[in-house]
Amino acid sequence: MAKTLFDKIWEKHVVKNIEGGPSVLYIDKHFIHEVTSPQAFKGLEQRGLPVFRPKQVVATADHNVPTLNQHLPIKEELSRIQVQTLKDNCEKFGIELYGLGHPFQGIVHIIGPELGITQPGMTIVCGDSHTSTHGAFGAIAFGIGTSEVEMVLATQCLMQSKPKLMRINVDGELNKGVVSKDIILYIISQISASGATGYFVEYAGSAIRSLSMEGRMTICNMSIEMGARGGMIAPDETTFNYMQGRLFAPKGEEWDKAAEYWKTLYSDADAVFDRELNIRAEDIEPMITYGTNPGMGIGISGHVPELNEVAEKASFEKSLHYMGLQPGEVLKGHKVDYVFIGSCTNARIEDLRMVASFVKGKKKADNVEVWVVPGSKQVEKQAVEEGIDRIFEEAGFMLRQPGCSACLGMNEDKIPAGKYCISTSNRNFEGRQGPNARTMLASPLTAAAAAVTGVVTDVREMLQEQ
Amino acid sequence: MSKNINIITSTVVPIHIENIDTDQIIPARFLKATSREGFGKNLFRDWRYQSNDENQPKEDFVLNNPTYSGRILVAAKNFGCGSSREHAAWAIKDYGFDVVVSSFFADIFKNNALNNFLLPVTVSDAFLDKIFTAVEEDHTTEVEVNLPEQYIKILSAGEQESFDINSYKKTCLLNGYDDIDYLLSMKKEIEQFELQK
């Protein structure tokens, strides 16, 4: 029978199907971080259990770390205790930790792929909803809660019901100035912030195939923003080229054997999906969000919907009130106070290169503060080696140290109340970047353009000038 | 934390807002604890208080309105979307709710709730509207959530609807079993699976 990519991986990991219930699913790799793991370790201790397979767990500190002066002790007491607790737990339970100061430290969804830990055909979980990122390699990867973190630590398994499957095909050529972030913001704006709840999504089509691994990770990363538990893309030569030679990727004969298996990981031609969606790449323009969920996005040349264009008026009005915007308003030309380039969505080296090549020789607008937060120590190092740090310095952009930073404002990197921030992150929820902060999600390119002009800008107009 | 659920009859607290994400339920800056307790006091923190100040409650927010109370939270569709933080389920449970009713739940939130004996009940849009209307008309309206029989009933109106839950999870909730208990009982099979893999 014809199988989907998802089916092929799922079936290989089912330990047992329970009658009338979920399946017991075996997990290959488990990433943990400081925020969603302490209660899980506490649970293990209360039950007197060890970590079942510590070698299949990798830890890093990212959500709560400062992005300046990382060599100094963390000032804020609760954050310091949380990061220390992770360190203590990793020592006690024998788990590899890439903590602060380690050359591999960084955002959990950035370091997994760049170290070659993330591989096709795997089941991967983490106590973080953006675990869907790893699906870009053709893995089943999804976010879990802390009770589930405890289950995986204790047994390397989870109880999971098989989700429905959706395929989203994006075919055609992308317009100038349109990058992978715009594709995913466009998809979410089309199917809404809940449109894929209950589904796992496979992205396919020529426009997806043409993307680099970094671009594919950006797409899979935001699957959760339309409610999908995960997103995935079948591995191909782009995937193998990215992986070859990475630290934990298989080597020599083992590589050949693994690659042979990986090449079988695709949806069969006549595989059936519960839902299928077709998108024309040509229809996508640079995107920006105006509201307080990622589904509230528009093309940069468009306008905020009119009241009569929306179904749920109360939620829409609440959202616009929070954002300080009016129905029908055009965003182009709207004042911007902050630009945040970072997060597990867009803080890879390719994102930084994209921004650097655009801003080279330009300066930021006086009214804007620009933070660039690399996704990992490795990205930071590479940026310095390539001279990207100097381009940012000359442009007046502040290059900080790796972490989740202003994506969720858990550390001190918060956007002040009432201020507008163009952000390359994944969520524009109320208060996400700080109490009463106003977030507009966009691509690194659109963010860079706003940094230079100080207002919401159609980057295509600036690309024509160049 | 009560470790089983059976029949719950209570007045309800209505929040008529769609797409309530877990950042609203519990903002990230309150996720720094290393234990599961005490999150209830920061439930809906930024909707509850002005300027992050506990001495300045926002009077128009339902949790600050003494008219509404109870063990059942009712919210509009796509409840619990966004971040996977289980702290959201802990905060709702810790505040004193045992049931959340909506016409649509985000997947990760639903699992987190079930793992904490907080029952997510999915009803039709029409039935959700009936609850909102009934409570709007009379805040003392009681709702019965019956897990063994799998129905939810607006007592004054006599209106009821059945809800789905998989039989494995239902048994867990009725008896206070964890998934982890089940998985631990499977250790041998898991080790066997690893050898064959």
C-alpha cells in the first residue's frame, strides 16, 4: 500500500498500539532546556527513577539566558537558579549539556541540526512547540509538555495518537524579495492560526525543493503557528549536502548505509493525505502581521482587513486595539521602534548573511533600535569569521550573544510597552515580547529594510535600487 | 491536585475570546520556577492586572468579577494554542478549575491538560454559544460534566451534548492513572523493541 513520509517513519517507531487508545511511540532523540525540564527531573526523583537512555538526550540553555556578558553570572536570581538546576540535573543523570560558555551552546532547534544530531527518519521531541523545526530533515519532530518530557526521560517513549496528515504543495518561482519566512506566513494567513490543528503537515512542491535547509527549517518551525503538531519535508540532495561532515552525522560506511535508508523516505506517488492544499509561489509577496496571532498576516502592499471582512469581530477588535491599529489601515510607512532579528525561526547563518548583504554600506534609522541575536555560538563564530559582525557594527545593529532573547522576553531582552517591533520570530501574541509590546512578524529581509528606513517597508522597492 | 475526575457540577467562568494562547494563560516571565506549584496566582496575568501590578486589577476581566466563579472554565475556539508550556495547564488547575470547555483545543495543550487531570471538553460551536448565552442571562447557571457517561449538560435548560474522549485516557482520568505508570510497566517490551530496531 502507498505510504506517506510520515507513515514510513511512524510505523518504524511504534512499540505497541493500544486498543481504543494511543500508540506507544519510541523516541530517538530528546532535546531538553532549562525551562520545561526541572519539574520532569523532580518527577523522576520522586519516583526514584534514573534517566533510561541518557545518551539519547541533549541539553542546552537558551530560553532564559542573557544575550550580553554571558561570561558573568546571571544577574536575575530565578533565571540563574533555573540554568543552574539544568546543569545539576545533567550532571546527576549523565546527560550531555551544551550550556553557557560551551562552544555548541545555542537555541535548541538551531544546534540540533548544525551539529548533525538531527537526522532523517528520526523521531525527535523537546519540551518546546518549535521542535517541528527538525522536520525539515524528514524526521517526525514535535513539541511536548513537561509530563511528557518526564515520560521520555523515564522510558524513551511517549503515548501518542496518530495525527491526520496534510500536504501543502508550494509550486512555482518565488518573487524577488520573497523568502521562506514569507511562504510560511502566507500559508498561515490563508488557513488561520488553527487551520492545521490535529494534523501533521508535509511541505512539498518545487518552491519548497528549491529552498536551502535553513529556509526549510524556517517553514517547518512555524507549523505549530497554524496548529499543526509538526511539519516535515522529504530529505533530498540538499539535505544530504547540508549534513555531510557535521560533527554527529554518520561517517564513512555508516554514512553510505544511512543515506541509502534516507533515500527511501518520501511519500509514495499515490499516497493519500487527509487534506491537501496547493499554493502558487507567484501569489506570495513579502508578508507582515498586523494582529496578535500569526494567522493575522497580509502582503506588504495590502491593508488590515475591514471589519466587514472578518468573522469573529470581538477578537479582531481586541487584537487591533492592542496593536493600536485601525481596520483597513495600510501598514507600509508605519513607524517602527525596534527590529529583532533572531529566534529559532530566523537566527541561522543564512539569515544573518541575508541581512548583512542587504545592509552592507547602509545605516539604521535613528528612531530604531536593532538587535541581532545569533542562534548559536557556532553561528556567532561564523558571523565573525565572515566579517558580518563588522557590517552590523557599521550599520548600527547590535550583535548580541546566542539565546531565545526577545522572541519571548523571558530574559531582560524585552520590547517596552506600546512600542512597535518588527521581529523575525514566530509569535505576535499579546505581551509575547514584553508586556504591551506590539509585534509585527516578518522575514529577515523585511526586518532589515525597516531597520534602515525606520518604517514598515516593501523591501522589493529597495532591492530595485540596488 | 486531585488525581481523578468523575462527575463535576459547577457554575462556570466564561471567557468569550478566540485563540487564547498559552502566553496569555501564563506569560513567559513567570516560567522561571522549578516546581509545579503556585502558577494559579499568575493565571491570565496580563489580562488580570494593570501594569503588571497585583494591586491594580482590571475590573472588566472575568476573573476579577465576583459574579463569576466555579470549577469549569469556558472559552471560545482554539484554546491553548502556541507554546507547549505545561505551566498553562498547571496554572488553570492550580487556580481551581477541573474542566475547560471550548469548541476547539490546540493539540499540545489538550495533552498537557489530560496529563494533569484537567479535563478538556470539546463541544460544538452551537453548544458553546448556548453555554455563553445561558451564563450571560444567569450567572448562577450550573453545568454538569459527566465523564463516565461522556456528556455535558446545562442544568437549568436541560440542554446536553455528548463529548469524545479515547477510552484509554478516560480510564486514566477516572482512576487517577498516569501515562508514565503505563509506560514503566512496558519496560521489557521497550528494551525488546530497541534490540530489534
